[in-house]
Amino acid sequence: MGLVKRSVSLLVNDALALYLQRQRGLAAVVSYEAERGAFTDQELAAADRVLDAAAVVDLRIADGPAKP
């Protein structure tokens, strides 16, 4: 599989879109947990299995220590 040539502007736009999507998702989690309480370890493990099965890559940005 070869590399696709793209302009820097398109790459920056894509990176920004992914970042903003991540931020919206994190904000949704904070809002959910504020209303209903923190996710349990079992819920987090189940979500991790679903993401692994869907081949979702962990794109966490180093914001501090990750939850175990």
C-alpha cells in the first residue's frame, strides 16, 4: 500500500477534525458521568472489548495518566 500524497493543509484539517471529534467524545463522557456516576471497571472493560473488536486504535493524547 503506497502513501497518498496530500497537501499539508489537508493533513492539518484532518488532524484537527479528529482532535475535535475526540474532544466532543470526552466532553460527552464527562457529562454522562456527571449525571449518572463514573463508569464501572466492568463497563470500561466491556467498552474496551467492543473497541478492540472494531479495530479502533487508541489515539489518546497525553493529557496525564490514563485510567488503568
